[in-house]
Amino acid sequence: MIGPGESRPVVVGVDVRDSVRPALDWAADEAERREAPLRLVHAVPPGHYGQRGTDGSKQRKAGQRLLDEAAASVSGRHPGLHIATVLEEGAPAQALYRESHNACLVVLGSRRLSRLEELLSANSVAVPVSAQAACPVVVVLEPGNSTEQPPHLVVGVDGSPASHAAVEHAFETAAARDTHLRALWVWQPSLLESTDEVNALQKCRRLLSEAVAEQAANHPSITVTRQVVRGHPVEELAKASENALAVVVGRRGRGGFTGMRLGSVPHGLLHRAHCPVVTVPAPE
């Protein structure tokens, strides 16, 4: 538990995959930016998850060695950062879900599993943690180096409570990174009813302005671009992610560990985005 006056840590999942390195770098940079401790977590599956004859003691030693190596690597780049290593027993997604209750952010790498692999693999982490975590989750799909100047973040807006949480997080992140913010509302016309497109787009622009007005007033130094586009939310946000540092979206409700309740937009972006995807849970 976090005691009075203590900062909530940035938590990052650590394993042997190459895809973890960008996530570790992102997490360390974010922890330094937030002046928060960094918590490196590795999960060792219990006996019934492992293969017959597996030596649990060897697994734990290998896991601790992995954590120590990761901590040493981060310390070299961030000598003043407070780093803790945590070796847990259990499925990785469940361990990181538990950690999320005392974290300000959970950061993960991704192997870009197919949807079938997400369901069948005991080591599937990105989708189930994004669906279940109690705090925002960053899945680092790509390094996230913007090719546009000035660099910017993208936030998907639709007026929902989850979207409101995403907007708040996006403004806080933009302020910490001293970067621009692009607020994107995607209008998807219904096939079952005729719609006056001009009036519909005008309404969306008004709703978008209202959705970001409070945070824009709270962060007057941030340059905000407001844009309404017509199309499918996943496709349009994926396009917008091509030159972004990260794309931020809200998550409705709580999903299960299968990740089936993550929501079509954040789930789709985990497969389609060209930069890190930040999933922000709706307030309770």
C-alpha cells in the first residue's frame, strides 16, 4: 500500500522479450518526468502453469537476475531514479493487475499477438491488463518518436465519462512533456438513418469543444488542435497515430482477463496503432 505523502509508482512489466526494452525506456522516462518511483515487476508462473519437471527455484533466480539487469540498465540512464524490483508468483496479467491498484501508470511491451493468440495464450498481457487495470495503461507498440514538429499527443474524444478521463490524462501528459495535443472526434454516420452531414459535423465540433474546454482552461500553455473527421474510430485514430508520441483513449467499465470487454476502439488500436497506446479507465 502507498503511505501518506508517498508517490504512486510507475509500474513496468519485465520479461525476456525484446519488445520490453522500449517499454522499459518509456516507463523510466515517464517516472523521472513525474518524479515518481519506478517499479519493475516480473511474474514467475506457479508450478501448475509450468512444464513438468520445471525447477521453480531456478525460475525465480532467473527472474530476479532479469530484474536486476533491467534495474542496472535503467540506473545507468537515470541515476537519481528510485527503482524497486518485484518478483511475483502467478500469471503475468494477474500480477500486473494487482500492481495497478497502487500505481499511477502501468507500462507494457507488446508482441502484437493475434486475437486468437490473445485468448489462448497464458502469457497474453497487453489486452487483459489494459481491460482490467485500475490506472492508465501504456502499451508501447513502437518507440513513439514523432516525425512532426512540434511533437504531439493524440486523444480520442466522444463525450463519454471514459473519454473525459482520457482527455484529463492527455492534458496532464502533454503538460509534463511540454508538447502539443490533438483532440480528435470521429463521427461515424449510421447506416440505418438519413443524416444531415453538415449539421452532424457542426454538432460534433461543438461537443468536442465542450469536452476539452475545462482541461484547456486548466492548461493554458498547451496548444490544442481540435478536429472532427468522418469515418471509423479505429481507422481514423490509427491514421492519426502515425506521427504521434502516443494515442490516448478511454475505457468503459471493467473487462475480464480475456480482454473481451476492453472495447472495440482501444482493442483495435492495440492491433493498428503506430505509436504507444494509452488506455484510461472511466471513473468508478
